[in-house]
Amino acid sequence: MLLGAIWSWLVVYLGTMLVFGLGMVPLIGCAAYWRRQQSRKTRQNPLTRTLLRSPGHSLRKKIDELDLEIDSIITAWMLLPAFTFSAHLSDSYFRGAPESAVRIVAGIIAAVGISVVVGRMLIKRLDELRQYKLGLEGELATGQELDQLMLEGCRVFHDIPFPYGNIDHVVVSRSGVFTVNTKMRGKPKEGDANAEIVVDHIKDEIRFPDFTWRIPSKQLETESRWLSQHLSAATGKAIELVRKLRGSDNQSRSSSPTSAKRKMRRCIASSWTANVGSTW
């Protein structure tokens, strides 16, 4: 008796989901037809090699994937009322369940519960999207600042993939090769916009007016070590690793992110170490 009731309930609700899924068939068919037509064309992309990446390339891919996921969540949320109503009608038609206030209230409670779960998921994804976009703007800003080094004879590369992720920026200059890691965090809407930012090289931390952020030293060392080994293997010359760029003292101060990037650019341009280093 119980198994029969469960089976009939599954048939009703799975059948409703199947009906909604059938709406995807024309879309899938159209996409398959387009791909087949594209494969028959005799013209193709004339580029024969992979292009260099622009700043934030990996973050752009994550943002695109997250945009698609958010669109899917929003679409599913919009279809929830229609699905709930269809399931209610299917239960009445196929199982012959009598109309009652209990069924209606149960359906509404289930829909509200699912909406709460979906809403929390959507808010989480939107927060992630905001952070990714903030990080992308930071990498673009740093990349534009570093690109000016090309006027002084440097070569600048962005978003270099390696086995453990990607290196945000690599600067090749007469003085050496530098990996540059960009981290960006939002600032308070109210307060002193010109407050001092302190980079403590001894404690490996950056002190902002409202919080302290730990410098990812292991990540920086991993990036520089991989680049050192990669360049040594490619050139046949031993290229040593320098842990990171340091200021003239144990602490560096800056009144804004823009001035910090300019100081970093001047430091790379005027440095005369013959090793691989890392900075931020």
C-alpha cells in the first residue's frame, strides 16, 4: 500500500518534470543542427597559433561560467510556480486526489521552502560574481600599469597558466624576470579615502585601516619557483629564485592602490637583480 502510494507520487511528479524537460528538445535540436552546419563550412579561423592572454583571462572565464549558472538558477526559480501548479493538477488528474486545503497549503509550503533554498543559492552566486568582477578590475588596472613598462624595453605577459593555477602577470626586463600577483578588495563606502596602507614584509601582511590581510607567501613562492624552473629548462641556464621584492626598509607605505602600482612599476624598472622575483 505504502509502496504503491510512493510509486504513484513519483510518477506524477517525475512526469511533470519530464513535460518541462521536453521543452528543451527543440532548443537542443536547433543547437545540434547549427553545429552540424558549421562543421560543413569550408572556411575556418585563419589564426594558426594561440594568442597571448589579456589581464584577467582566467577570471573572465569564471565570470562567464558563473553568469551561466546564475541565469540557470533564475530560470528555474521563474518556472517554480508553473511547476508547482502543474504538479498539483497532475496529482488531481492522474491519481484522482481530491481537492483540499491541506494539499494546497502543503504545495505552497513546499514552493516557499524551495524558493528559500534557491534564493540563498542565488545570493551566494551573486556575491561570488561580485568578487570575481572586483578581482578582474584589479588585474586590468595592474596590467595597464605594467604595460607601460614596455615603453622602457620590458616584455609583459598576463595570466600565464601553470599546473597550480595561473600567474597574474610576468615582467621580463633587463634586470630580471618578475612574477606579479594581484589581489583586490573593496574599500568602505565611508571613511578616509586617502588612508595609509602598510605592507609589512616581516610579518607578511598588508594592513588596511579596517582590516589586516595576510600575504600569500607560499603562493608567490610556488609561482616564482615554477617560472624559474620553466625558464631554466627552456634556456638551458640556471635561473635562481628570489623570494620576493622588498622595499628599502621592513615596511612599505602607500596612500592609494594607484600610487602603490606606480611604485611597483618604478621598482621593477630600476631594479638590477639578475634573478626571478615576485611582487604584488
